[in-house]
Amino acid sequence: MAVAPWLYGGLCFRFRDQNPEVAVEGPFLLPAAVAVRGGQMAMAAVAANPADTAATAVDHRKPQREKVPGLESQRRQIENGRRRPLRVGESWFLVGHHWYKQWEVYVRGGNQDSSTFPGCINNAELFEDQVNWRLKKGLVEGEDYVLLPAAAWHYLVNWYGLEHGQPPIERKVVELPSTHKVEVYSVELLLVRHSDMDTPHTAQFSQTDSVDLVLHTAREQFLVSPQEETRLWIKNAEGSFERLCNTRVTVLDAALKTGQVVVMETRNKDGTWPSAQPHDTRSTLEEEEDFQGQPGICGLTNLGNTCFMNSALQCLSNVPQLTEYFLKNRYLEELNFCNPLGMKGEIAQAYADLVKQAWSGHHRSIVPQVFKTKVGHFASQFLGYQQHDSQELLSFLLDGLHEDLNRIKKKEYVELCDAAGRPDQEVAQEAWQNHKRRNDSVIVDTFHGLFKSTLVCPDCGNVSVTFDPFCYLSVPLPVSHKRVMEVFFVSMDPRRKPEQHRLVVPKKGKISDLCVALAKHTGISPERMMVADVFSHRFYKIYQLEESLSSILDRDDIFIYEVSGRAAIGENSREDVVLPIYLRERTPARDYNSSYYGLMLFGHPLLVSVPRDRLSWDALYHILLYRLSRYVTRPSSDDEDDGDEKDLEDKDRLPKPGRVTAGSSQDPGLEQAGPSSRVVSRSRAPVDNSPGPSHWPQRARRKHLFTLHTVNSNGTSDRSTFNEDTHAQPYIAIDWEPEMKKRYYDEVEAEGYVKHDCVGYVLKKAPVQLQECIELFTTVETLEKENPWYCPTCKQHQLATKKLDLWMLPETLIIHLKRFSYTKFSREKLDTLVEFPIRDLDFSEFVIKPQNDSSRELYKYDLIAVSNHYGGLRDGHYTTFACNKDSGQWHYFDDSSVSPVTENQIESKAAYVLFYQRQDVARRLQTQASSSKPPASSACGAPPKSEFVDVN
């Protein structure tokens, strides 16, 4: 029987962006329509139009009738609607093809009373059943259904109504590569909870829905309270699980497919997750309910040379506003997964997990293995388990957290502008606003301040003023211009043992300054001293007097030899020659062609003065025997036949060394000294036919204690094998037979030395104030040659003068004490005691921004944490002092060990990185916390009653 269309008039739907209400109007009331979106049951709103909503809400019983347009008008409206282009996110509705074709016949007939009237919209042929209202598989557009835009659907429902109990089939337009398409079939996911993997809940989502909607649906389904933190995992086809970190992406972007298992995991009360990854078997981690301690008093396990990381983490964990930011999950809304400069949110999430565990109060110590792995993944310098700098890790972590939590999703280009004569306040405000246009995060809010940088060209006087942001202050320590060096003095008197001296010399001094300092202790003139670096029983280097002391490292073994005052360079002079002497021992016979393979260096080498007129092998033998007499026993007359001295002097006279050019390619290894060292220098042979090294008689007396040979600077080769035309500084080797060495050479006495009284002296370093370091930081300096400044006026690079001033300070100020000094030739750690205040550090005298009387309170800081470094350059250990934000008590964090300490233990020579919090920020945080719990002490102090540990 035909039904007049007005009987169902007044029925319409409010769509997804409207209020979820239902209103049915007409000559009789239909049951409220049930709307299904993506296969999920939900009540849908119906009203004639938005303007009628208020009237409908007032009185649902009052019938209203809307005039139905003519059939031709209906046809035009629907067909025009179908021709509109698809827009991403819009709603389109499915209408059964049979009903729609019947409607087309009806409206084209032009007779409203025709028997072809289609009746109310009936989509029964599109559903598999009448219970779940799930669409049949394999429906084809144009054969099984017709797509209508929301407006056309609204018209048809208003004119003809919808079959009782049937839900509208609403679908969204999604964007696919190079096309837009109505998503007819939604994505059906199986939601499970980590504690019950065997009971899935089926839910349908559009591909344009966000993963966050999936998470909210799972939370609602599993009745998770708003206070609990959850995260999602997806199960891949191969059975592995993968984190869904970014919940802001769509189901399509996350590549979620129908039938895929999505696991929701809930964080435990102790801050841990039930498992690193969910598994098919039911497994959860038991909470440490047997321990309840003070939140934040939690150690970090040393994974192997990771004390530097633990120290930095403990300091950062005790910055109150940053820790509250993570504990209250405010970071979840600000995770930036698309920042190309960031770490895809992984560093921020790993740090958040660490903070939540440390501040849960359920752990005595935790293992930061996951965080260590993340850091090594994004910063290869921290891979492995080598020693590193806590400040370097802190710098990386602050930068990583900032980029992972940057609220600026797309950074705009900002052109840096010079002051160009404008007022400082205007330029500073512009610089800070430009910085915030690209960098806006909790790290900027907490740690970033502003420098004023002034560069002055030394040539044209051009002044460049810029304002630059900073995250921490790296302040230098006042460095002493003196240096302590330990040396061994070897006297010409063979009866005297070598003396160890501790000398104070200028840091930028020369070798001659070292000799002058030693002369004050020994009474020997500096002109009678030669300085050498001894390494592995040979001379590594013989220094010239004008060379810089910076080339000598603290670990070098420096020997200073007394030589004859007559020793000098000059071929025709009658002064002495200084010969380098090595000691070698013949090893047991081996099958080698060259004899030197069986020789091994031992003992300390010597620099011996030999008169030129006694340059013979035998004379040299007796001179050396005299120099070694303290630890070499002279044989009796029965053991040795000295022979004819006169004959030896005539036949075995050593040649006069000639001048030779330095750098002979045939004498590698030791760097030879120049003329000022008074060692015979290398040069080309003179015209006087002096015999070369190969012509020197290699006389070895049968009953002598040792034999003498000329060798190269390494003491490993016989000089006689070299080119006869090239003359070089002769090095003499004393070769011992094993039996003779064992019989006549006293090794214990040879290695003996005495300590001069000066060795017991300690160069006392006066402590410096932290304010002195800050003043030094703001002093004028000249740029180094490696880092010149390009002057826009001179159009060339200049070594300009640079001055940094503090303009604006952050809420939490990090001060890095530059204890490690690195130069081209030396590296050292400064163990100067820096005295820093625990409370009321006043920066008002250092900030050049104009201040008024009230703003002076904004420059007072209290100490909240200290990163310590004990040890030297090659090894050391990092620890932390930190003040708990809740209790106000100071604790000492030494990896997994945590102990309470008093304030007078905090200041030490080990202090490396200082964390200061502005006092007004501390008061603000205390006020915020006072409403929920009793306030902590106004400043970090010592615990009232505890067993304290002496960390110093």
C-alpha cells in the first residue's frame, strides 16, 4: 500500500559534528533512530534543521510538518548533490541500489500518488544480519549501493524516512595516494588488554580516525580510570609486537589492518610497564609493594662506566618543575614525532619512564638499560661502555628533550638581525621572540636564558651586538700561570744518585726557565744543563733551550743532565763534545744474520761530556767506566790488561764530529736537538777528509767489561751500516755480555735515586669564589686564530674582541665549571676548590638588563643539585648531591647507593656542574603543592635526623 511521504516527514539526522541528540517529528512518533558509524552502535541526533533544534528540544510531542518539494525538484536536488566532489573527512551515506532505482522511477514519473512510490529507505539487502548490522562482503558501488552526500541523505530521510530499526550507513572520505575515496569498509581491530590476551573486543574504525581514538575506545572498553597511564602495541603478522608511539596519526598512517590485534598496556604503580613487550602468554610484572620509600630517593645501577650518565640523570631528575611536568603526564600532549631535529619522541618517553620509576617510591634503585640504549642509538659517541663527561651527556639530553617536546611543529625561517644602533631592550626582545618562534618547549621554559654578545673589530672599530639564547653557562676557572713539573737531575759526579725535583715554572715558559728553576735547587749553572725526555731506555727527544714547556706532558719522564761548561758546538774549538750514551745487553745467541737483533736496551741513558782531544775509543771507555762507577764495579788488574795507552791514542782516536744537515732520512726516530742544545748537530761533512763512522775502529778489548758501538738515535742499529758520505750525531751504545753484566753491574744501585726536599712541598691553591668564575666569563677576550670573525665593514676575517654579558636568566640555571683544560700539547684537570653558596646566590650585579627594585628578587637562586667528578683525566667517578623537592633533604647519589648528607659536605673540589633554582619559582611551586600536601621546607636543608655519610 502506498504511503504518503508526509507521514514520515520531519525525520532528519544531525551528523558527527553536531550534538548527539535524537528528535523524531511527524503525525506520529517513530522510535529514536539508531545510528551506526563504522559498525559501532550509537544514538544519532535527528532534527529538521539546526534552527529547529531548540524548539524540538523544548517539546518533542508537538508535531510539525515540513512541506515536501515536487518530484522534479527532488530529483534535481539529489542528482546535483551526487555530482559534488569528494572532500577528505566528509560523510557520505550508502543507500541500497534497489530502493534508489525505485525512487528514480517514482520521481521521473511525476505522479506523487503513483504506485511506484518507494516507501521509506530500506537497506536490508546490504546487511549480513539484523543484529550486528554488519555490511556484506564484496558490495559493489552502482550494483549493490549508491553513495549520497550528507545533504542528499538528509533530504531523502526527511522526505521518505528510514526503515524502522535500521542504522544509517555513514562512511568517511579518505585520502589515498593521488585520489579521494569513500571508505565503505571500516577497519576492524581486535582490542585486548595485556593482562587478558585471550579475550578480544572487536571495534571498527575509519581509516581517518586517529590512533588516539583507538586508545580511548580501548580505555572505555576495559574501564581504565583517567589517572592510569596506558600505551598501545600492535601485533604484526610474524607475531612480534611494535609500539604505537604517535597516537596523533590516523589508522591509515599507522598501517592498521582489519583483524589486527591491538594490545593496551597499563603502567604499574611503581612506574614500570608490565613488560618490555607484550606476549601471547599472560605475564605481568609484580609490583614492589613490599617497599615504600621517599619518592625521588632512588639509585641508578652502574651498567659499566655509566656513572657519568647516572650523575646527569639524578641532577635533572631533581629539577622540580621538570619532574612535575613528566609525573603529571603533560609531556604526552607535547610529544613531537615529526621534528627532523628530534628523536621521534623516544628520548622524552625513555626519560619519562625513568622519572616515573624513580619518583614512584617503590624502588631503592633502578636499571637504566633502556635509556642507555636509546641514548646510544641517537648519539653514537655514547655507544658502548667507555668513560664520558656528564656535562656532555647533559647537553645532549637537554637538546634531545627540547626537540622531542618542541611545541613548534613546523619551524619557520627567521633571519638574524644585528642591533644596528637600536636600543638593547628592543633587540633583546626581538631575539627572544625569534627564538620562541622556532623553539618552544618545557626545556626552553625552564633552562633557556639570553646572552648579549658584543664583537669589536680591531681595525675599523665596527661594533656588532647580538642576543643569543643559552641553556647553561660554561664558566672558566681562574687558572694559575704557574706549573709544577717533576724532573730528575743527573750530576756529572758519579758518586751522586739522580735527584728528583719538583719545580714551579711558568706555564707558558721555555726549557731555559726549567733549567733556571732547577739551578736554584742544585747550584749548578743553567748553562751546564741539558734537558731530555727519556722513554723506553732511550732519548725520545733532546730539547732546545728556546722550546716551549707546553710540549712536555705531565706524564713524560724528564731528565736534566749536568754537562761540562766547556761543552759547545764548534769544529775548531777545544771544548767538549756531549755524547748520548745507551746501555744494551746481548741476549742469548739466536739464528739472526744481524747482531743487533740480539741486543736489548736497559737502564737510563746518559749525556756525557768528552774532551775533543780525547775522542778515542779507549779514552771514552775509561770516561764511561768512571761515570758508571757508582753501580759498575771496576775489575782488578788481574782481570783486565789495559795495553799501551799511547798506542791506543794514536791509532784509535775518535774522529772530530763535523757539522751535518738536520733531518737525515737515514736516522729516523728521535728528534735531534739544534745548536743551542750543545749536542753535536748533523751537517754535511767538511772538506777535511775526516773519517766517517764506518772508518771508526770498532775495537773491543777482550777483557773489557763492555764494548762500544756507534748506533742510531733509537739504539737499535749500528751506524757503520749507513752511507759513508752522510755524517750524523753519533750515539754510543755500551754493550754488555750477560755474564759481565751480572758480575759487575748492580741493577738495584743503578735504579736508585733520592728525593730533594722540594718534592715534599705542595703548591697550595687558594680557593676561588663562584662569582670570580662568572666575572671571568664576562670579561673581554680576543678570538683565536682558528675562530675569526668576519667584519662586514672590513669585508675580511678579523681577530675581534668579544664580550659576553648576561641579559636574561632562566628559572633553573645550570653552571658548568670548566675543570678540564685541553691544549695542543697538554691536558689537565683543575682541582681548584670553587666556593659556591647553597642559598641566595645573587646575580643582580651580573645581569645588565635594566632592573627596578622589585625585579632584584628575580635574580636570587638556591642550589638544588651538584654533579661531582672525582679523579683525573684518564679515569674518574661521577656522583651527585641533590635536594629532594618534596622533603627538602639533601642526599648523595653514588650510582645505586643513596645516603643523606649535611649541607657542609656539598662543597668540594669535585664539584663540576651546579644546578640553581630561582627563588620565586621555588615559592610558586611550593604554593601549588601546599593545597594538596604539607609544604616542604623553603630551602633545601639537611634532614633533621638520619645517619649521614661522609663523602669527602
